[in-house]
Amino acid sequence: MEKAQRDHKAHCLVLPFPILQGHVNPMLQFSKLLHHKGIKVTLVTTIFVHNTLMHGSSGSSCIALETISDGYDQGWREETDGIDAYLERFWQVGPQTLGQLIEKLSSSGFPVDCIVYDSMVPWSLDVAKKYGIAGASFLTQSCAVDNILYHVHKGLLKLPVVDDQSEISLPGLPPLELLDMPSFVHDFGSYPGIYKVIVGQFSNIHKADWVLCNSFYELEEQVST
């Protein structure tokens, strides 16, 4: 066991937002990059997702899989349960079971050094701080979209936009029209549950040890600076 502990530089838990595949894939690719840098990586998903979609499909035996509960271990259906109910339950059960996973890994001889979490589950940072672990917020969307949503969160871009004919000016971005905005902005009120999570991802991001973006500098040079 001691030799196994010396074989890696650090141990990172990587926690995507479990029910959105577009959030899982970027963080899985990032996990592979971390592994190539000599870091032990454990990808975390929910019990139901692991048993149905992700079991044996990580494509890389070098990345360990662990689970937490979202309160829907037998499955969740949007048409019957609703996204609001899912989010409320996940926010209740997730932090507790993530803490249990951290304790389990610590007692197994592979203590966690860092949690890289999808920014849409900001309570992960609170759990990390509780256990004295570093926390890195991973923004799965482009820097341009993150910039827009951050200004909505701060109240600098007030919604709904009253004049849909005027240009919208934000730092680091060219003048934009309302239809250039993310759907949660130009069609304000369309998905209130998801909107709350999308904007709420910035609630404690200033406390994170690192903020990671799913982009690269040459693609979004102006907004990145």
C-alpha cells in the first residue's frame, strides 16, 4: 500500500454534474490529462448513472470510478420527478455521501488531495473545505458563456432584457444582440430550475483554490484576459 501511495503525485476526485452528458465528457477528458501528469484520478458519478450508463465505459482502466448518491439510486425521470425535485434532493444527499466517500478513500490508504468539481455543484467546495482538501471549480462551458452568466449572477446584466433591439456590451466580448445570448438569458424564465443552477454556479467560486475553464487561450484570448 505504501508503494502504491508513492506512485502518484496527488489524488484528485473529479465530480461532473451527473445527468448532463455534455458536462461529463469534458471532465472525463480532463481526468485523462491529469493521469498522464502522474496524478491519481477518481471519477465520481451517482449510483444510478454508474450502474446504467458508465459501468465499464470509462475507456481507461487508469481512472478509478466511485459513486455517491443523488437520492435517486433507482433512477430519475424528468417527465415524472421534475428537474426541481432532482436538484433539491441532490443538494440534500450529495454533500453527505461525498463526505462519506472522502472518508472511505482516506481509510483505504488513498486520501484525497483535491476535488475538481463541476461548477454547477458548488456545494462540493464546501465539502472540500470541511475536510481540508483543495477545491477546483471546473467550468464546462466556454469562457464567453461563463462571462455572460457571471454578469447575470452579479446583477450587472439585468434580466429580462427590456430592449431586445439594443446591443449588449460586456467586458471582453464584442457587442451582442439578445439572440446571441444563452437560451436562459434571451428566453428568460424558460427553465427556472436549471437557470437557478446555471447562475448559482458562481455563488462561492471566489473561494475555490483554482478555477478551470473548458477552453484554450488562443480561442478566446480577449475574454480570457
